[in-house]
Amino acid sequence: KSKDFTVGAVGNSAADITSHYQIYDLSGGKMSATVSKLESVLGTKVSTTAPPFKTTGLDILVIVGPAPTTSSSNQ
């Protein structure tokens, strides 16, 4: 919301989410400006494939997964 996006719903996923952000464009290309802004703000590419679970009535789905971890090597 702080980035001027409208959040239609929030819920939990039963799918195994491993990346920090997964974004799906389900609008058939009708929301290209929003897709571009999401890619820029969240630093990831938007997928046009089907999400890992069934959805209805959504234009864009954003899944927030675990925060990225940084690994350090002791060499």
C-alpha cells in the first residue's frame, strides 16, 4: 500500500513458496503499467504462467515468500 498499489485481498498459500516474491499477470496483458511498476519496485520479473494454485477473479497475484538469506563464506 505504501507504494501506491491497491491490495484486494491477503491470505496464506498452501503451495511451497521458496522465492521472496512471485508475481503473476493474470490480466492477459491489460495491466502492463502495473506489471512494470511491480517489476521495478519488487525487483523481479512477472510471470504470465499459471500460479501454483487455483485462483479466480484476479488480475495480478503477488506471493510474498520467505525473506532472502545471505550466506557468508569463511575462507
